[in-house]
Amino acid sequence: MTLPPFALVRPTTLDDALRELSEDAVPYCGGTELLLAMRAGLHRPDALVDLKRVPELAGVRVDDGGLVIGATERHADLAAHPVIRERLPVFARMERHIGNARVRNQGSIGGNLCFAEPKSDVATVLMALEASVTLAGPAGRRVVAVEEFVAGPYYAEREPDELLVDVRIPLRDGLRGAYLKFQTMERPTAGVAVLADEAAGWYRLAVGAVGEVPLAWSFGSLGEIDADDIAARVDPTPDLSGSEEYKRHVTAVYVRRALAKLERVSP
Amino acid sequence: MTEPSGPPRVAVTVDVNGVSVSRQVEPRSLLADFLREDLGLTGTKVSCELQVCGVCTVLVDGRPVSACTFLTADADGAAVTTVEGLSDGRTLHPLQESFVDNFALQCGFCTPGFLMMAKALLDGDEPPDRAAIVEHLEGNICRCTGYQPIVEAVEQVAERQRGGAHG
């Protein structure tokens, strides 16, 4: 089916891209979410502002003890990136298994977060990692935690005149992590990320896909994580992937399995 | 080419199966429609239009994409390979031969997508094992075969690659 008509704008600098944005001129990168929404008639922008030629939005680097990932980086490239595979293997593995191989070759990390798809593996793992995003707008830059940025289903804390520039993930020596998901359809029923930095006494658990947004919690030890308690704390949305009761059950099972998997992960 | 009152157009030059093609397209032109309708390359099929079923898979600079959800404008300057580009018109590609040998199709509608997905995988650095093949193809849907013959067809080609044998 044909898309509604629109103009295509292709800025080559971040400043030019910001100048082009408005309520009716929206950021465009891989199109894995936007073009589908437009075809479904949910969205009818006058113009797409293609971000793929803006160098400030690309690249992966280690900066100030953190990993900085440009917004337009595609999932397949992040999955294969040597620095990410070495420093954050749990994140690289998650990227290797999202969507399907075509989505991974088209979709960007920034687009994934800005669309705030409730079943996003990316948001779940980034929340567990206490990652943040940098937003640029006419008034300058601001940094927002992913937990606040992904504010609701299909709703991210981005103003129409702002761009997500990069994702920042704090790096921890000796971090161990596991991400497990249960998936029988094109999107997961439940995804559980568990992370441990023993030396710092830092433990995180995040559960995604079951409800409107992923949820993450901090713990003082792995022993504090009670799968049944987590299953009671999530707020499942009943849908084609399961009822509320079923999703709570799957959550508890996958929290236990993620913890068991973490035991087998060496630092 | 003068269309003063028509919709705005974008100039694209795309290498399609080794042939350079230059056209003016609407920004909303989708690669699947461009291939099928503008170029008459109807080997690429369209079904779900949600990037889920995989029948519209083509390679853009060697990477598999869903042509149903890929702007033609984004293929400007790129090399696009479709199922028509697998064979020279006389000899089948080893993957196509293997699909025939393994009865890896029935109605055949999903086959172009499976072939192109499999090609993207086999063009990688290492010949894939069965698990990697299953994982890579999990985003393609076939309603006839039950998938086993498809996986076996790809596996046979990968084994031949690993053995270094001609095939």
C-alpha cells in the first residue's frame, strides 16, 4: 500500500537538522516504526527529516567512563561492534536478537527509544544499565535517564523540536549481565535483564514487554531479588501475547531463569 | 521529464543487479514498488507490509532489508540485489539449486525472500551452522513447507562452502 505523500529533507549537520524540525516535520532514520505508522494512517507528517547524513548523530565511542552510541547507529552494527562486544556483551547480545535481521539492518537505536514501543528489548536493557540519552534542541542540550525518557507506551519525553543525539551507558569493570526473553510472535511476551557489579555492590533488574513501559529496580544483593515479588510489582497489559495472570507467571519464570543464567556468566 | 505541476521528485541512481538505473521518484516511493512497477522486476513479492513476513527481502549493499518499508530514495547510490540477480538466466544459483533438490518450496511465494535472506547470511565471513541458519531465517514466514526443507537447503550450501568444494 502506498504511503501518504511527504517531502524528504536531508540535512548534513545537526544544526540544519534541528532547524528543519517541527510538529509536521519529523525525524526519520530507518523507518521501521515511522513508515509503518504512516502506512497505517496513524501519522501524516508533511516532511521527513532524514538524519542518516548527519555525522554528529553517528558513531560509537568510549568517553568519560561511558559508552556513547550515536542515535542513528543501526542494531546490526551495534551487535557486531567490537568495543560493545568486549565492554558490554549483554547489550551486544540483546541487539543481535531484536526484531529480525531486516529490522536490525534498518532500525536505529535512537528511533527505537523515541518510538517507545512497549515491547522494546533495547529500552529494557538500557534501563537496567542506568543509561541516559542526550537531547539537543533550540535551547541547547539536556541529558535524560532512559527510565524517564521512555515515559509511556509510544510516548517518549522528546519535544517536537528536539533530536535524540546519543545514548550514554555507564561502563563498569567486572559487570556481569544476562538478558532473557520469551517470544513466540514478532515481539516478546516478557524480557528480563539482570546485571551485577559485585565490587560496587550494584545489582539491577529490569522487566520489559509485559506492561506499558519497562520497569527497573536496584538491589543490594542478588539474594534480595524475589521472582514472585517482581511478578507482583509489574503492571501487565493483557494482549495477544497473554493475560495479566499469564504474564505475571512468565515474568516470575524468566526472572528465575535470568538469575540462573547470570550465575553462568563470568565477568 | 518536465513535470511542472506534479509532486516533488527525488533523483536516484541505483545499481540493480549490476545495471545502473537512474530515475526521478516521489519521496514516498517504496523500493518494492520501484522494483516491481517501475522496473518490472516482479520476483520480489509483497505481503504483510509490516517487516514481519520477509517475502519482500532484497539486499541493499549486501544487507537484507524489507523492500516494502524502505524508501527508494534511501537506495540512491547503493547496489540492490533482487532474486532476479541470483542467476544469470541459464545457470541457477547454488541456493536455488539446493532449494529445488530439497523440495524447499511448495507455492513458492516466500521463496524469493528466503533466498535473499539466505544469500545475505552465506555471503558473511564464516559459513553458518544449522543454529545460525535457523536464527537468521526466523524472521521469514513460510506457510507450506514447515521450514525444515528450507533450513536443510541452506545448510547444504553452507556445508559445501565449508568444505571448499565447488557447487
